[in-house]
Amino acid sequence: MSSMTLEGHIGPPVTLQVCVACQGFWFEMFKSLQLAPASTLKLMKFIGENSSFARTPAAEVLRCPICEDKLLLTHDWQRNTPFTYWRCDKDHGHFIGFFDFLREKDYIRPLSPQEIAKLRENIQVLNCHNCGAPIDLAKVSSCEHCHSPVSMLDMQQPQRMLAQLKDAASGTPQSAPDYTEFPLTYHDPDAHRDWWSDASSTGLVQAGLKIVARWLSAIGD
């Protein structure tokens, strides 16, 4: 694992450990909650650039890097979205996968039946964002391999954070577009012409992360 230091919301910078091979982060106790909005956006971009279905499987037993005790698999919920992580029973920290980090932050949400119906108009087979298995949308609305529901990146949250960053840089309030149903009903041929191709080949979450990366590049991240 390698270290990454990011801006904290309040107080000192936040240092975390990242394993690109197994696609996960190690946060010491409460450090994940201390990330500044700009730092969370940078991690979203990092996940988009370093995630793939060919990740190295995690070891059967994960140990705390501080006390070396066995980490405990923990199931939790963020609103109606389940996520998992491995925590130290002595509260030294937790290890969490890239996509579970996004679920914990409430950036991934399952699609509604109406959104799935809209999706079926454009895509017949979709790769699961969690395991990469194909999902036949004509038959099911969840992965038959890992049982993850068809989900997408909630585009409103990163857009709001980007607007806040622009406000801070310019001193002038920025109006953000309404991406309530983006990208299933919102279409911008110039900025998002590759959306459906990306969504079909890499999944809705990964396609959304690519758009966030382009937004960040546009403001000079």
C-alpha cells in the first residue's frame, strides 16, 4: 500500500493508505469523515482512473496495519444502499474497497424501475459495476453473479461540490444544472457523446466517474 495525503475539511490534512492492486483504501479511525469536498472529488477521479474488473482478490484474512489483529467484515447501510468494509475491533481504522467507499459517501444509488425502463431503450447488456459480470437488462435488473442491483453514480453530488469549488475560487455563486435524472434523460452530444458506449462497456458508475474526471480537468484540478 502507498500513502496519499489530502486536504482535510477541518483541521490537519488527511493521510490514507491505498492499494491499487486490490482497489481499496485504509482509513484510520474517523479519517474518512474528515475529508474536504475537494479531496473526495480527487478520490472519485482516482477511483475512475485506477479501477478495473481485473483487480487482485483480497486475502482471506485481512489484518490491521497498526495492531495486526484480524479485521472484521462489517455490513452497513447508507440510506438504502448497502456497503461493506473490514474494521479493526480496536478502532484503529477500516479497509474499504473503491466502490464501497463511493457507496459509503452516498455517491452510488440503485436505479428506480422507471430509470431501468429508460436504460433498456439504449442498452441491452450492461456490465456489473461491482464484479464485471454481464447483466441482461431484458431479463433482470440486478447482477445474477454478485446480486448487486443496477446502480449509477449520483451526478448531482459531485456537481454541487464542483459548484462550491468554483464559488470559492471566483467569489461569485455558480448555478449548477439539474442532473436529477442524469444521464438517463439528459443528453449533451458534445460533452457526453461517449456516455452510452462507456456505460455499456464499463458500467454506469465507471461512465459517471469519467464525466467527473472531465469536469475536474475543466476547472484545472
